[in-house]
Amino acid sequence: MEQRRRLEQALDRAVPDWRTINNNPHWIAWLCGTHLYSELSRQRHFDAAAARGDADCVISFFRDFLQSRAGRTPPPAREAPTGKQIYSRADIVQAARDFQRGRISEADYQRLSADIVAAAREGRIQDPPMRGMGKVPY
């Protein structure tokens, strides 16, 4: 509990709007993407850093996300393209769990993650904001 409080205090100082970001569908989609150097999902690294209470690392994830979004304007709301997969929060969570449990190969999960990121951009995510995913695990 003390570790959680310290992590939240560090986040409050370094990234004051981290709670808002944590519920942003673009953040969730970004976490599903592959980390540049490890070829693993950012979500996996983020969760590990949060679990060990590594505030500097968690803060870096938020700052990297904000930097990647700098200068972008959100796309206008529009109908999802026909013939493409529409994902729900439950679909995304289940896919992550299946990958973590070895039920989905890494190559298949990377393809799925890329489509989920595209789905977020194209408005193919049902029931956003996706509360729960991308949250600091406590």
C-alpha cells in the first residue's frame, strides 16, 4: 500500500494528468504496441514497472506517450469501416490474457495488437473509454 501511495505521489508531481491519460483509448492502444527495443508489448513493460514500484519507469511511459501524441489532433468521430473487426473492451482484455497464458503466438498477438491500434484510430473500439486496461495494477 505504501509503494502504491509513493508511486501515485511521484506520478502526481511528474505527470499531473496521468489519471485522465490512464483512461484515454489512445493510451490503451499505445500500450498494446510493441516496445522499440524489446519487441514485447509496452503494456508488459508498464505493468512490470508499476508492480515493482518503479516510478521513474512508469513516468517515462506516460511521457513517451505524451511525446508521441504531441501536435496531433484527435480524429473526428465516424462510422467504423465496414468489413473490419470491431473490438470491445472484453475482446482486448481477453486477447492480452490469452497471449500472457501462451494461447496466442507472439506473431499473432503482434498482428492483433496492430489491428487494435488501427481500430482505435478508426473508431472500431466498442464501449470506450476502456477503463481497467493500462491502469497501474494495485
